[in-house]
Amino acid sequence: MLMKQILAIIFLIGSFSLSFGQEKSKRSNTYIDTYYHGEKHFSIKDASVISFNEGNSELTLVIDFASLKSGVDSLDEWLLDLTDSKFVFKGFLPPGDLLTLSHHNLKSLEITGIAEFNGITHRQEVLISFYEVSMDGMLFINSGADYYDRIAANIQLTFLPKFFGVDKKPHHLKKQISIAIGRGIINKV
């Protein structure tokens, strides 16, 4: 009995220290739209996380559709078929720095990777534009990682619901779903 209590205390202390030892990923502003019953529906919220692993140049994008809900059932109806899983894209960037940080620097890339959504994987193209954020401007976020604090990304992608079996769900979304991330924050892995 005493051993169980000691193990429980060690587990709690370990969990507590892990939760404070890891920095929480910063979320990025995400816009999504599609046509549903002949009308355009959209949502804008901080619903995505962009992560970059310098070691293998892997870029990961996770979009949490549940975070895009407004809380008003009639406005969120079109999102119901999208909210039970997260959209995860993984692709590789060319080796080297994302930017050579200079005045008005911009790098645009079209990356082909693998997207996983609704339990289905599919080849996906993503258009990404990296740009420098001035340290004196309002967009600068100082998290202590000076290089990545100065880089932001605009990301665009589209997919058809049938690619991921979403068209077979109760709301039968069939039209193209467009996603745009503006002023995306790069989280270093």
C-alpha cells in the first residue's frame, strides 16, 4: 500500500514537472471555407500549429477543426463532419535556412507531402510563403528563439472531401474545402 502511494506521488510530480518543462506550441490564425447547401460558409480562429524539425527539415501542419467552431449550432453545422479528427500534413522543406533574413525577404515553395485526415492518408500539395517579421513591428513574437521569432508563414491548401471520405458523412460535404493560414507561427521541434 505504501509502495503504491509512493509511486503515485512520483508519477504526479513527474507529470507536473513535464507539463511545466515543455513549452506550449503557439497556434496560428486559420481560415477555412467551403460551400454547403449552395451557400459559402467559413470560419476564422487560431486552430493550427506549424512545427519545423531542423534535423530532418520536416514541416508538420496540424489543423484542429474542432477549434474552428463558433459555439452557435446553426453556424457550426457544416463543420460537424470535420471535427472528429485533426488534419495533419507532413512534408519536407529543402535543406538550409528557411530565410536568409534580409530586408523584404520572401521565400515561396510548393511542397508535396502526405496528409492524414479522417483515418485516411492522401498525397497533398501545400503552397507556403515564408517571410521575415521585423523585430520592431507588431507581428514580432519574442519567445527567446531569435531566428524563428523572425519568420512567419502564409500557407494555402485545398482538398476535396471525397479524398478523405468526408463526403460519406451525414452532412455530405462535396465542394472543395479551402484552408489558409496567415501570419503562421513556426514552432521549432
